[in-house]
Amino acid sequence: MKSGYPYTRPRRMRRHDFSRRLMRESQLSANDLIYPVFVLEGEGQRETIHSMPGVERLSIDLLLEQAETLVALGIPAIALFPVVGTEKKSDQAEEAYNPDGLAQRTVRALKQAQPELGVITDVALDPFTSHGQDGLL
């Protein structure tokens, strides 16, 4: 008497490499990654984020260099988080819709340098408000 199901296990779908790859449940690759990017004002600026090993705050010029590497690695997109100085924060988050703001300049520079790189921006207002809330009070 045999136990367990199934009693036989046909391997016809796993005989060839191409069919094994097609039947594979999931496979994680660089195509599935979104790289978080924290951008700050200035040139040649680099700050370590201690709570996120390997991630740094970068000025636009250094971010453009990193973007070139990310594209070469096959990473399709970045998530952009601006680090706005206290002097540019306000109750009404005006810097969020400033055409020459940090986020806007960064997106323009990235798309000019690496047009195929997807740029995802955060729509929360907390980086721009003096009270730190995601929206207007």
C-alpha cells in the first residue's frame, strides 16, 4: 500500500530548461526592483543614512552618476524622496509646487540624462510642510 498523493509524478513538463523556466512559480530579478533615492541641495553632497545601510542622500550631480549605474544594472525605476531644508518648508507646502524646486529639478535632470529610467515621486507633502503632516492643515 502506498501513501500520499500523487502516486506518480510525471516529469514531462520539467524535462527541458525552457519549460522549467516557463513553469517556475516566481523569479526575482533587477526588473522587479525600485531603488529608493534621497536627494538634497548642493553639489558633491553625500550623506549616509544610518538607518538604511547602503543608502545615501545625494545631491543631483551625484545622483545622476548613480542613475547611470542603476540603468547599467537593469534597475528600471527609482523612487525619489527630496530632502528639503527647513528654510524652504511652510504651512502651505509651497516648495512642493515650485517649478524650480528640488524634486522638479531632479526629475528634469534624471529624465534628460537617463530617459529610459522610471522616476517615481512621492506625493506626500511632509517633506515640504513646516508642521510635518502629509497634507495641509
